[in-house]
Amino acid sequence: MGAEMHSDGPVLHITPGRAARPGQTVRGNDLRAAATLVLAALGIDGETIIQGVEHLGRGYADLAGQLTSLGASIDQRATS
């Protein structure tokens, strides 16, 4: 999603960047990946479609509702 990363031994340096293509479709393959993608999507322009958000229910109760209460625009839709 546009960040630059490099490791220095046990330290990972992450520099936020501008997304190459705003409004991307991405997939979270586990709980932490899905949560990270949701948070990253909040910082870029355009609509981001995140697949794999069913993992979020295992660790984050009503994450979409909590983020919406803070001003995020989140629309959860079932996909086929």
C-alpha cells in the first residue's frame, strides 16, 4: 500500500508512503493482517476493498463500529 520497509537486524523500519493506486483490493489472510490492512486503508484516498475481514471477528469485537464512531467511513458488504 505504498510503504517502504527495510530491516536492520531485529528492527523493522517502516516509512509510510503514498499508495501507488488508491482504491485497491487487498486480502488479509489472518487476524493481524486483516486488522493492519483496515488501519492502513484509513490513511489513503479512495475506496479500499479488503477481503478476508471475517478473521477480525476472532479478535476485535465490532472494529468497524468502533472506527466509525471515530469518524471512519466503513461499509461492510457480503461478497460472493
